[in-house]
Amino acid sequence: MAALATPTATASPSASTTSASPTPSVTHRSAPPPPPLPSYCRDGGTALWASLASCGWPGPGNTGPELSQCPGGQLTRSGGSLGATITITTANTVISCEDITGMLNIEAQNVIVKNSVIESNSGKTGESANGTADITVSDGASATIEHVRVNGDDGVHACIWHAGTRLLVYAVDCYGADDGIWSWADNSYSSTTGDNFVIRNSYFHDFTTATSNGHEDGYQTEGASYGVIEHNTYLMTPAADSAIAIWDSLKSSHDISVSDNLITGGGFAIYAEDYSPGAGDPGDSSASGGYSVTGISFTDNKFSTYAAGCVGQFGVWFARPTWAPYDGGPTDGWHRGGNRVLETGQDVDGSNPDNHGQLCT
């Protein structure tokens, strides 16, 4: 910024008047730019995944509770057994700086959980654990989950089960569940159940196959809408189902933006499939005529071959080109731009990546 102009004082004709001293000019200098990130932050590989936070991605060092925001830098123990249910029924409740043991069931509007840890275990395995979660946002409820470490202890279906009217997730560290966040979309509750969600700056990793159907997903829905999934880290294994799975078996999915995420692993890293009423494979009905998957966009996501040479075991995008009419993709087609594989620099907007000369499935 240029130096500020010095105001000019006009002296009085009186001989006794003394001219004012000139006002010193002030020069404002902008802060120096931050040092460039190491090349591995840009190029991917093992070094990136060992340095997530320093490379600007959500990871162990910048998600979960900020103890500096808690009295004495400590959390207060609360709850009971891992399988206990703690129900919140008062609107605008704020839970802060707590170390919670048990499953938190939110049944009120505008509940905030921040700078806390929650660990729970339903005591159930397989599909008998379906619908269980460390944090449940129930039908008609809404919540903000911010800077929380969520440990499913290999005993719940999801870290967060969203069946409410609104969910904001920020800087959450989620692990030990079969799914990270599940938007439960069920018209038998209400037409907006599981809708209106934002998931940002969060870290999803180390899931379990012990609960639900054993198909791990970082985010999953069977019909949610109006969502933002932005700047998260999804560290999945090649044996997992996906980082992000958007389906339409319960109601239509639409208007979900998936952008600027770091993703590795999954069978396919991404599913956005119209399979209602069927997937269109031999002996199955066509997807045409049921619910739909529309307005789902994937932009500027960074995919990594850290887990598998094809990013996922089979590729980035789920598609079945011999299964008409939608090729295993969204009803209105793929909306993709700026998506690439870090280690190879390959643009994957139009297809799955190339793995050492072999096109992924």
C-alpha cells in the first residue's frame, strides 16, 4: 500500500502562530507469503499421507478437540458405559470440552458438540448393529459437530447418523465405525430426513468390517439432498466399499457438491449411482422409473494411489458400461471437473485412471 498522504496545515497570519509539525508518513507492508509446501504435498505418495496436517489436509494434527479452548487444557469425563445412550432433548444445548463414553442421541434443534471426544460401542455386530452410531441426529433434530474425535470402537454402524433436518460437521476425526457419516433418508420419517448437511475439514480413516454389512464408506446416503462435502481426507483401504457413496434406494438424491477432497482407496473411490428400482444387470430391473440421482458434482478433488494403483481397487468412478441405461452413474450423467490423481497428474474427469499402462476397470 502507498504511503499515506501528509495533511497540510495553513498557518495563521498572526506572528505568534507556530506551524504544526508535519505528520510522519506510514508505510504498510503486507506479511511475507508462507514458504512453499514440500513437493510431496503436491505429488502425493507415502510422505504426503504421513504429513497430512503440514500439507494442509485434515489429519491427526488438526482434527478432533482443540484443548487450548478448554479450561486448563483438559476434558471433563462424562457418560457411563460404552453402550449407554445419552439423550439430548433441550434445544440449543452446547456440549463442550467433554470426554464422553456412550452413544449420544440428539433429539433437539441447534445442538452443538465441540472440542470433545466421544467413544461408544453398541455391543452388536453385523447387520444387527445397523443404524447405531456414536452420534445420532434424530428425525426433526439439528446439530453442529465441531472439533470432535469420534471413536466407534469397532462396534457401531456410523460415527454420525444423520436423520435430522440439518447437520454441520467440521474438523471431526472419525474412525472405528463401518461408515463415517450416513445420511439416513427415509420418507417414512419426513421428506427432508437426512438432507441439508455440510461436511468440511474432517478426517475419515481406520474403519471396521465388524458392523453392518462390512462395506466401509466414508460418507453414504440412500437418498439425501442439499449437501456439501468439502476439503476432507478419506483414507480408505482397497477392501473398503468407497470414500463417498450416493444412492437412491429410499428417495431421490440431488444437489450434492463434492469438492477439494483428498481420497484414496475403496473398491471404487466414488459411487453416485441410480439403481432404483434396480441396477440393470442381467436378471435385475432397469434403474429407469424409480428415484433418481441428479445434480451431483465432483470438482477439484485430489485422488491418490497410496492405497491402490487405481486409487480404489478398481478405479475412481463406479461405472458398468454394459448395464443400460445409466452405465452405473447418476441419472443426469456425471458432472466432473478438475479432478486428478496426485502421483501421476492424470485428469480423471472423463474416465478412470490409467495404472501403468493398464486402464482401470
